[in-house]
Amino acid sequence: MKATSANLLTVINGPKQFVIPIYQRTYSWQLTQCRQLFQDILKTGNDKTDAGHFVGSVVYFQESIYNTSSVPQLLIIDGQQRITTVCLIILALSEFLKEKPEDVDIETNHSKLRNYYLFNAEEEGELHYKLLLTRKDKETYISLLNDHPQPDNPSQRILENYRHFKENINSTNVNALYNGIMKLFVVDVTLEKGKDNPQLIFESMNSTGLDLSQADLIRNYILMGQEIKTQTRLYEKYWFPMEQGYGNDYAAYFDRFVRDYLSAKTGTIPNITSVYTAFKTYSNGLLIEDLVAEITTYAAFYANMALHKEKDKELLAAFENLSTLRIDVGYPFLLAIYNDYDQGIINKEIFQQVLALIENYVFRRAICGVPTNSLNKTFLTLYKFIDKSNYFESLAATMQLFAGSKRFPSDTEFIREIKVKDLYKFRSRTYFLSKLENHRRKEWVSIAEYTTEHIIPQNEDLSLEWQQMLGENWKDIQNTWLHTLGNLTLTGYNSELSDHSFQKKKTIEGGFNHSPLNLNQYLRSVDEWNDYHIQKRAEQLAETASMIWKYPGITAEELTKYAERERAGSNEYSLDHYEYLTDETLLLFNELRKSILNLDEAVKEEFKKLYIAYKTSTNFVDVVPQKTSLRLSFNMPFSELIDPENLCKDITDLGRWGNGDVEFRVSSPADIPKAIGFIQQALDYQDLY
């Protein structure tokens, strides 16, 4: 690599062509940035004491030293926005000199500016141009250079900025502008292909890429090291159609897709800001075209699910339901399922069953208030439990066996909770009421035109008629049941129903008696409204809900089969395997073991070759039996541990059996309470992260 301070026009001048690689971002400078550069150039040009204005770096390398052309092609790695903008200013200045030569007294003219800095005068075809942009930037810029009509879909940034410069050059500032351009300088960085790593230099020039999206960095990483023809082919065959498929959502969603893709492939969830680093690790040693082809395939799956690009109407409806429930953490799992569907491993019916199972699982948990902070890890490991020979049943059985914070709420729990939950303030209320109303309907009713109605009004000062109907405890009844399932319905006449009595709400035009909605069926059949009818209606609706959002319902016999298979798979070893688990050490272990298993129903014990692991979705503590003690490894960063007595040891980057950065020894029963305190921290940390 050779880096020198150089005059920008000197860098551009001479027979050469600067090529913007096809994978680089298109020209994107806004008017604000152009105005600032224009003013900086004028300021420098007006100040005779100013030696020059620094505009940044230009990093490039020659595509091939064996190029037979006399015009070397230089691929710009960094600096395309600056060079493109300066070329637009030079073009606008040359046009001014052509149109008003009598207003100018400078040592150049229209032809010199164009032939020195915009064209390779003796060349033909694309080599005629000193700067070769990509796609519509290229077409628009070349049309401006040749004074040709613009293409049908020109680059608005190129046009807008060029017109701005042209409109702001006048006889008053033209001298200063030319003098300022002559004094622009850059850090000219020339790379030698085969010796310098352009990607590493690109990252360092961009502050480790923080001004680029993770997707931009990944695209550049894949394509930068390829020959121009290979770059173009890979970009046009795979990457560009992928970007187009995401449309305006590319910037917002593509980083998330790559994170979920890597999670599905590696079993580890990278931080959203570290996706690029994780991708480099994952892709090391893989064939580039195979990798890009697979990314393209999975990106389409993700777009179909998250961006609702799915063509199949039934699958699209399922994906929309999942989006409504915000099951973003489930996408790594769903990507793997979608791939099985795409490969013909499962048919559409099984795919729909899986999607419904996930929808039911997440909705039931939301109704029952089960914490969601470890749901990402639940989905991360779920796919490995699928038996391809019995696809759906094996998945359903696995989920039905979940316990503790991972549990699939049973009908008993679900029905109990849905009857008393505040559903009016429930985030997915519209989704819930829509599914409830349309259960077993052949003709779908859109509830977008309806509003949620409280049968007992929300008004704290209920009318005398309402107080008499509810009885002397009317206030308690209102407070208890107001926002719950039994007291909520849908209506298109919310303002008409208002706070009226129950009888009037039933009989007025548009009232419950005239409503075609299934949700109002019970209300049409009763003449009074009180806590008895609220609870009776809630019971009926809750039973219906349990049929819509079904429990897996795998039989006890089948569950036993899968539970035994899971135990057999996870426990190749037994307590007898560990040499030091005898006598007092075994007694100590059994006491510790009992305390760990009592922390949460979801805790599982697995006997590994060299240690015993305790986990929910992943290990949180590993126990290594030793001759006179038990060595515990807590799977959490040492910096996150609360240990005011400094009882634990930091084993970060040290070789140890077991997982984690924290070590603690249990030598006697007196150590167990302290150990359990640390173990609880590790369990909480795993649930959070």
C-alpha cells in the first residue's frame, strides 16, 4: 500500500479510469453535503493564504497489471462520493465556461476541463470516461457528459446535485471556484492487488464500517475480492435481485435477516451490531457462489414471512398472524422450516400445522403472562428436536413437554387466564377479537369497521339503571370485569350504544339484537347483564378460544416415547461414570443437585463425559466432580456477576471443562447456599440474554 498527500486534480488527470465496483452503494450525497463542499471550495479559492482544502481519502487498486489497454482501470474502495461530486462540479463549471466565456478570466477553458478531468480524450467506448459509475448513476452521468436526453429512470441524486452546482455558478464566483478546485487535496491510497487486503483497509477507513449497514459490509466482503466479471455476475444474478425484493425495506430488514440466517446456521445469536463479524467467521472456507446462492434463497423465505411477500394466500395469512404477534425471535427456526417446505421435505399442510402451532404457543403464553425473555433461545434450539420421519408430531410433543418458563400453557391454565385478563389493553386485541369472531365462519368478517364495546360501560358514574341491574356490589363488579373477555364485544354503533342501559343497547337500531356478529350471539339471548352472565359468556368464549389456539394434545403414551428419546439422547452417561462421585463427594453433589433442580421446572440435567450440565434452553451451570470438591462453572461473563465477597474466580480465556467465565468450588454443604445464589444469577442471565 502506498499513501501520499496529493492534489485531487493531479490524481484524476492522465489516462486512467476510476471504476465504482458494482457492489458499492450508489451515489447518495444530499444537497446539504454538496452545499457545504461548494462553500468550502469557494472559501479556499478566495483566500490566497490558504494552501488547500482537504476533502478526505481516495483508496483504489488497479484491477489487473496485465491489462493490455493504455488506460488502467482503478477500482475505488473509498472516496466515490467525493470524486463523483467534484466531477459534477467540474462538469457544471465547464458548461458555464462554454456558455459565457466572455465573463471569465481564468487559465483554462471548456475543452481543457473536460479532456483533462472528465474524459480520456483518445479512447472510445466506456474507456472514454474517467469516472464509471454503476447502474442508473452511470446512465445519468454519461448522459450529462454527452448532453444527451436522460434515461426514463434517471438518478435523482446525480441530476439534483448537478443542477444545484450549475445554478450556483456565476461570473462573481467562477474564479474562486476554479482556484478552489485547483487547491483540493486528498490522501491518495494506492493498493497492490494480491498483496494488500482491500476489505481490511476499507473497514479501517470507515471506522470499522460503522457508517455502513451490516448488509453493506457483508456484500462488499463477498464481492470485493472477486474479479470484475465475477463481481458483476454474482451481483446481478443474486445480490441485486435480493435487494430489489426487499425494496424500501432493505435497509431496515436485511441486517435482521442476516442475523436470523446466521442464528439458524450456527445455533448462536449474534448481536445485531456484530452481524458482519459473525458472518466473516461463518463464511470462512465456504465457496462464495454457493454461499451467495443460499443467502438469496433464505432471504426470499424471510421476505415472504416478515415482509409478507408470500404468493400463497393461506401461508400469507399465517405469516401475517405471526407478524401481528411479533414473533421476530422465531424467524431462525421458521427459516429452517421454510427451507424444508421449499425442499419438499414437508408439504404445505404440515407447514401450515407448524405455523399454527407456533402461533398458538406464542398467543397462549401472552394470555398467561409467561415471560418472553428466553423465547429466542427456545426457538434457536427447537429445530434439532424434529424427527423428519414424524415431523409435526415430534415438534408438537417437544413443545408440549416444555416446562417452567418455556411451557406451552395447558387448556386449564389458558381458559383460567383468558377469562380474567385485561383484554381491552392487550396489545393483540384486534387480532384476538377477529379470530374469535371468524371462528367457523365461511365468509370472513373484517372487523376493521367495528370498534370494541364495553357492555358494562367504562363510565365510573354508572346510571341508576345499571346500578340496579348489577346490584349493591355494582362498583366491584364493574372494576373486576370491565375490561375482561365476558364484558367485551364488537359493534359498528359505539357512539349510539354509549353508556345506555343494557336493554337499550340490545333494542336500539344497530344494537345487540340486530347485530350479525357471532360475538353478540349470547347478548341477544339474555335480558339482563350481571356478573353471572359475564362469567358464563366468558366461559363459552374461553372454550372457543381454546379450540382456536389449540394445545398440541399429544397423548400420554406418545409423550412418554418422546420424553424417553430425549433423555436417552441427552444422557449417554450416568452418575456411575464419574470417578470422583463417591462417598462424601456424592452426598455433597446430591444435595447441590436437588437445590439446582428446584430452581425452575424447566431445568434439565445432562450427564456429559467430563461434567454434569444444568440447562433450560442452554447451559447455565456445569458441575465438574473432583476428588474432594465440586468445581462449578457459571455460564455468564465475570463482569456481570454480583460477588461482593470475591468468592468466585475469573476464568475468562482459560482452558476449563464446562461453559462460562466464572468458577466456584463447593467443598462442603456450607458452600451450597452461596453456590445457589451464584447459580440463580447465571440462570437469570441466560433467561435475559
